[in-house]
Amino acid sequence: MSLALPAPDIARALIRISHEILERNSGSANITLLGIPTRGAHLAKRIAFAIEAIEGTSVQMGTLDITLHRDDLRMRAPRALMPTVIPSLGVEGRDVVLVDDVLFSGRTIRAALDALGEIGRPKSVQLAVLVDRGHRQLPIRADFVGKNLPTSIEQSVVVHLRELDGAEEVLIEGPAS
């Protein structure tokens, strides 16, 4: 197991992502952040706080549970549904930024796009991830990336956040490539 991102690097990456989101969208007025539970929801909250500190105004933020839209439901152990929380302005005609911790195959984001389509029709959909580890199975790429971590297919990227794990780090587990 090796440390890929310590806590200070995670904090810097999220601040940078926040600035990039604001730059791409000409401010925060039309942005809705939707975190994908579990860790993506916490990262979205941190990005919302950073945007508020930068802009001086709050940003619409919620969560988007994708469980029922996954294409691997039969292959995984059942888990409780997480709440989908759509902010008061909704998603219709807004610039939605999906937030997740790790981008790997792209299947989670495909499920998120399906779930989002049932809620409304955004003006645009962008993707922010803390880590992009490659090995895509679908033609999906992140608009905002904290860190690109090239990994072998046998390795895993593990994100620990203080809100859930009591630690703040990104680890690479498995055989060295």
C-alpha cells in the first residue's frame, strides 16, 4: 500500500477544482453540484464551501444516488439506498457538476447520467473527480481532476475522508506496477 495523496494535497486539489469550475462556468450563479454518495457527496460539500469562500455566495448542492441505475446490481451485495437530494432550484437548465471520488471504468458516471435524466434536463453536465485512475470501459472523461493516478488493473485506489474514515488520504493498494 502506498500513499498517493496526503491530506494537504487533497485540500489543494479541491481548491483548484473549485477555481476551475468557477472559471469554466463564469461564476457560480448557474451551478448545481451533485455529489455521488458516499464520498462524492462529501467532496461536493467541500467544493461548495470553497466556492462560497471564493465567490462570497452560496452554490446549489445536493446528492444523487445512482444505485438503481447501476448495470452491476446483480453482481454486487445489496446496499441501502442513499438519499437523492436535489437543491431548491433543481437541475432544469442549470450547469450540473457531478462530483465523485475516483473515476475508473466510467460505469458509475453512466449510471449517474441515467439517474440525472430522470430528474430533469440540465443545460450542461460536467464531471469533477478527486482521482482519475484510467482503465475506462466507457467513453467518459472528467472535466475537473484533482490527480491523475496511473494504476495497473490489479491495483485499487482507496480514498479516506475525515468525515467517514477519520483519516484524510488517497492510497494505492495492490501489487506495484
